[in-house]
Amino acid sequence: MRFNKDSIIPWGCVFKVTFPNQKIYIGSDTARTPRLDFFKYFGTPLKAKHEMLSELGEYLTGAEAYVLKKEILHSQENVRVGDILQIEQQFIKALNAKDPNIGYNR
């Protein structure tokens, strides 16, 4: 469900996903439902999807298992969506996640 930036939501977070090649993706999750929804969502790096899938193809098509590591970098209750999005941008910048050698954020 989409929210506008001024919506107050029961819980929001900023997370980091680390892929098998050690590149990262920083994302955010905002939900009206319980925090357990967080464990189902791994972000939508659509702009980098083609690059990411081609780089990770050996992991995704091989017979070996692979691990995605997801960490909560920030979480907050009763928070404005715009605030979570701003914090997400701060983490993207601080972790240099737009650098194609480091991350998949664009």
C-alpha cells in the first residue's frame, strides 16, 4: 500500500540488504500492519534490477545456496513517511550505496 509523505504510520524502518557479492541495497519499509511484515520485504531495487540480476546470475541460477543478509539500520513507531524516506537517503549517502562498486541504489 502506498502512503503520501505526510502520512503517519504505525511503524517504519530503513534496512540494508547485503548480497552474496557483498554489494548492498538500502531501502525502507512503511506499513500499517505489524512489524512482522518487515521480514517479508527485501526492497525493490528496480533501477538496478538488470545489473543486479546479471551480476548475481551465478548465485541465482547455480545449484548452491546463497544468503541475503538483511539488517535494520533504523526503526521508529508512529512516524511520518517523509521522515523515514529522508533517513533512508541519509543512509544511502553515508554508506555510499549509489557507488556501483558498493551498492545497487541509483
